Amino acid sequence: MKEFGFFFELHPDVPSYPSIVSAQSTRSERLSNMPHVLGYLENAPVLCVLLGPIVDPFIKDEVVYLRGDTRTDGQWTWPDELPYLIKNYHVELPEEFLNYMESKGWKAPILSDEELIDIAEELQREHSEDPDET
């Protein structure tokens, strides 16, 4: 399972996550397919629900609460806050992820409960094998 969008600044309990700075775009133009990308990310099935909000660590004057759910399309997983990070902090998705979304016609698949359970179990196995993810 491929993962993207889990950053240390929003998940400080996982020090092995990369900094959001490493994923910020240096391009000045917005992607022409941005509405498709955001729609795909926002409408994919929820894999797991986090009990409690995630707070935007970059906003000092106000508190912005983000949902901490994890979404999936069966090939990739990402945090529910990824569209927010793309819009507000210019996070750039990996080309492989963009190509996959486009190959699906910008529509995330509908996954059955059984498929979601299988994906969750696969992720749990992967993370239990990687001691840096704790």
C-alpha cells in the first residue's frame, strides 16, 4: 500500500513522518486538474476514523481543526486533511499518485467493507513490521 500526506507537523507522535516542507511545491502555477484531484481525495472511502481533531500547527492567530480520518482508493492511503494541505500549503502530490487518479477517470473507486478491512489489516501488518512507524 502506498501512502502520502502524513506529515510530522500534524502527527508529531510519529517522528519518522517527513516534514510538510519536503512536499511543498516550488511551482508558481496551480495544476489545471486541481478540482479533479481535490474531488478524488475528498470523495474516496474512509478507511479509518480518528477520534479527535488535528489542529493546523501553522496558524497562530486562530485554531483550525481538521479531521484526522484516513482515506484510501485501494492502492494509496492519505489523511483526510490532505486536500486542505494542498490548498493552503501547496503540497505537491507524487506524479505516480496523480497518474493513478487520472487513470481512474478522477473518480475514487467504491470499496466494500470487506475490501476496507483487508486494506486496514495490510496496513497494520506493514506498520508492525516497520519499527520506525511507532
